[in-house]
Amino acid sequence: MERELRSAVRIAVNYPVRFSGDSMIGQGTVINLSAPGCAIRTSQSVQPGDYLELRMMTPDQARPVSVGLAKVRWAMGEIAGVEFIRVRRDDQSRIHRLIDSQLQPAADAYADELAVA
């Protein structure tokens, strides 16, 4: 299997998610997140090519982040890689803020290390 290079920053998360597809409803946990997609751990069987709608519970607000259309790109065991295809602008902005909020403390810590050296 050929490994592709990722062009987007991906962060480790632990967000509950509910999803539905043509003939399935499931739930799981988003284990990593980037602007163009995520990885989900679930016991529900999903296959590459499946189309899903996602509702991700995040720590920033009570309303779930909604992904209107996503495609399963790969699945291995209980983990599936999902590409976001249709995301409302406000939900896409929330995804970017979630990623940025985790990256900023890491960037600050690195800058502090450089200042001490």
C-alpha cells in the first residue's frame, strides 16, 4: 500500500461522534482531526467508499460540529480515515479553531525552549 504525504496539520483528539450513512447509524470516537478530515475509532463496520454524515461533540460548544457529507477513504480494524466533503462554513471555522487551540500551546512551549537555549 502506497503511503501518501499529508499536507494538513493533524491533531490527536478524543471527541465522541455519531454518524449515519445509507443503511447504518453508528457512533465512535474521533481520534485525530485535521481541516480536510479525521480518523474515527468505531465498532460499526464502515468500508472505503461509504458516505457518512457526522456529528462531532467538541469541548468548545454545546452544539456538535456537523459534517454534512464525508467519505470513508480507508478502514483498518476499528479505525477509519474520513475525508470531509461538505462542511458548513461556521463548522469549518470551528474545526480550524479547535486545531489552532491545540497547536498554540505547543508553539509557545517551543518558543520558550528556544529562548532558554
